[in-house]
Amino acid sequence: MEFPSIGVQCTQENCKQLDFLPQVCSCGKSFCLEHFQAHSLICHVKDNIVTELNCIDNIYVCSEKGCSDRSIVPLLCQNCKKHFCIQHRHIAECTPKTDEQYKQERQKLAAPVEQFNLAKANVDKEISKNIEDAKKNDKKRKMACKVQLMRLKNKAIGPKSIPSTDRVYFNIISPSKSEKAVFVSKLWSVGRAIDAIAEECKLQNNNNRSGELKLRLFKTDKNIVSHVMSNSMKDLLQNEIIIDGEDLIIKYVNDSSVIS
């Protein structure tokens, strides 16, 4: 079967597609629709010497310095109304910004973060107050410690070698009245727990030296956790002498007031 003698082949090299509705450029060459769109921007004539022709009424050249990218679709800056190519439309600055403008932009971006931090600080303060009030009530003391325990776990420090299942957490109040979340092993003795807490809190520990002030743990200023350093932390927890997550005070006492 013979093809009818109608249609024109695309003049694009390696195409030669027979098109029954060819696109004819003003330079006289015919193309299929796909290659006409590429050719219409710049016509190649006379041994590939590029010469710009008015094949399309409006051709937009990128305004970025050193860029000659062309487009039939305008991408205009909202400020200067100049056209920029896709590569430069997001990074091109039509007018330089002053330090004050950059400062205002940073403040604008930082405002939501500051508002969130302020709100979080207020909530944390309110929770802390509620916990402290609950600790004064024997019926609410356990629940207050559980709430505080969740907060301590996020920031507590201690020996990484302790398995997570053996860790017990306390809010340690040091002699300087500063507070630090610390975890120790429930399988340790009271003496070993004190040594670990002293190390984490950077306290001078003279517990093994005679005639020196000793570090001891207290629930209040006068209510010592245990006079006997060999007692097990696990036994103290089971007897509810101490509670996982509660405040403990570590301080120096005279050797005469301590039973080893």
C-alpha cells in the first residue's frame, strides 16, 4: 500500500517524522510540533551559525547577571517585575536587603518559637508547682513522684552500664541547693549509690576517710534515708522508705552522727 503524497517531514536531524499538519517557522523550515517549540526560540541557519529571529513575538531572557536562559513563559519577580529563569527565580535578589531588614525577618521567624518556649515554660512551672504541692500530701505523694519520674527520665545522668530495668531516678538536691536528675541501680547498696551520686554531682567524697565529713542521703534536712551504708536500695524502695522519682537531699554530716 502506497502512502498518499501529503504531509511534510520534520527537518530536525534524526527525526524526519512525517507530519500531516507541520509547523512552519518564519525561516521556512517545517517541524513536528515537539521540535518546533524548541526551534522557535532560536533558528539555526547558515552552517549552524545561531541567528535570533522573531519566530515568537515575546521571548523572555533571564535578568540574572551572566545568564542567557530564554523562555516563552514569563516568571516575574513580584518586587521588580523582572523575568528570572527557573534556576534563578528563587535565589535572585532584585534589591539588596539592609541589616535591619534581615533582623526584622529573623525576629518574625523566631516569634513563633519564642511564643512556644514561653508557653512551655509557663506549663512546666505550673506542673512543678502542682508536684510540690502534691508531695506535701501523703495520699498524693506517690502520684507526684510518678509524674516527676517521667520528667526526670528525659534528662537524668548516671552510669550507662546500668541496665534500664535496674535504674531508679531521683531529683538530687546538692549542698549548694542546685538540683540534678540522677539515676542509680536499685541493686546497689546505699553507700555505692551515694558514691555514684557524688561523682555525677561533682562533690568531694570523703566517705572512706576517717575524721572527715560524710556524704549522706536525706528525704528532708533531718530525715536520713539510711544510717547503714550496706542497706540495699531495693529494700528501701520495697519498704517505701524512698520512692522512684522523688527528691533526695545529699549533704555532709559529722562523722559522730553516722553509723557505718
